[in-house]
Amino acid sequence: MPEVSPPPFPPTAPYTSAYCEENVYCLAREFSALAAWRVSVVFISNTSRTVAVWQQKASTDAASGFVVVWDYHVILALAYKDDASGGLDQPEECWIYDMDTRLRQPCRAGAYFARTFLDQEALEPRWRSSFRVVPGQVFLDNFASDRSHMLREAVYIAPPPLYDAITGPMARARGVSNNLMSEFVRMDVESFGEVVGDVGGVLGVLRSASRSGP
């Protein structure tokens, strides 16, 4: 199959610093209209919520590789649907969209994971990453955030987006207004590589890290 160029970032996709999950939600909503591409949303964290992520715009320390320790991070993966073997299991056939990276946009998954997470075995366990991979439509339907995780004594630690807080249609039907941490960022399930939940539980597939990807 001839190589297919990935779509560029939509010019209408909003960006708000420190709200990566909402940035990716808006991006996934834009890309969901592209019938030829398969969207996945990847939550990056660990049980201590201290993951080392390199090549981030939030760091100005070039000597360190622009590393930041996040409690969690969220990116979008895009694979061409006609490539049956594509996706994160074939990182050279998958593209990563990370609005907070210093790497090219979008970036091939293999290059992105190699430069963003380095050698996981060489890191202390508290800095290592786990990945929860969620199908794009599952994320759009079920995600909800009331932004309370960004409040400290009733004050936002970073200005929130100007649009209303996000509640996906299935989350709204369940009466859920906030499941960011409980259903997506949660990484305390020991069984890696298996479906660990469905609606009303922890969503997506949990995978351990490697240099080439989850």
C-alpha cells in the first residue's frame, strides 16, 4: 500500500495549556469525521502519577532533553484504516498528535515514543509510564470533566478553556460529570495488555511502556 500522508492539525482545534485531555477531546472530535482514519486516545500516567516525559514545551532545559514530570498526559494516535496491521502495534504506520511536544507535528509513533519516553528500564519505577489506549469514539462518548482536578482552594491553578466543561453523551446519560481520573487516568490495574473495563468502569486497554510505544 502506498504511504498515506497524515492530516494536519485542524486550524479550528482549540488549545488550552494544562488541559491536554480537553485539547485531545476537541482534536478527536475533529478527526472523527475523517472516515479513512482510526482514532485512538492515549492516557499516560502511572500509579504514583509521576511520569517523566521528554521533549515537552513546558520545559526550557535543553540539557535535560526538555523533560517534565507530569501527573498524567494525553495524546492522540491516528492510523490509516485500510492498513489492517496499523495502529500502535505498528508504530511506523501510526501518527501521534501531541500539542505539548517539541517534536514535529504530527510525528510517527516510533520516533515519538523513542524520544519522548527514552529507556524505561533505565528509569526509577516512579518515573516510568503506563498507557491506557481508548478508542476515539469510546472517549468522545464517555469522557466527562468538571475541571475540579485543577482547583486549589476554589482557584484554578491554570486558566480553564473558555468553552463549557465537556460531558460526552453516554457520560451524560449515566449522570456522570467527572470521570477523568476514575475511568481514564487510573493505572492501578495489574493486568497489562487486557481490556480492563467497559462503560461504568475503567475504560480502554492498559499497556506497559517500551521505547517504541505501548
